[in-house]
Amino acid sequence: MADEALLDEREVAILRWRCRRGLVENDLFLERFFATHGSCLTIRQARGLTLLMDLSDNDLLDLLLRRKEPTGEVAKDEVKEVLEQLRNRA
């Protein structure tokens, strides 16, 4: 169950720094995500978020805006889970 273990504050801070983007639109999604989920991120979610951060800014924005769905290496369950959290405005 290591995937469900929570990240500590330092790990969240490092992940948050890694998630800084060049497009302000992406940053807005990510800031809202960290404000809502930052205190309860799991290793699984961090892995999914890291895979998303490997995408170009434009590809990431297309996913966030539902213009595209994850394919190839990014079409993993942990990515889809985090992507839905990022897309959710609640």
C-alpha cells in the first residue's frame, strides 16, 4: 500500500516547485489543485502528476481543457485520476 502513503510537507513542496509552468493558465489549474489536495497527496497521485509535468505546456493545457484525453505513456490510471482532480473546479 505504499502508493496510498501520504507525501510529507517537504515532498509536497518539491512537487509543487516541479509543477511550475510557463503558461499561466496551467499554473491556475495547478494552484487550485495544490490548494485543495496538497495536504493529502499520495505517492500514486504524485507519480501521476509527475507524468503530466513531463508534457509540453500546450499538451498539458489541451488535457486540462478536455480538448484531448491522455494517450500513450500518459494514459495511466494515476494520471487520469490526477487529471480529473485538476479539471474539477469544486
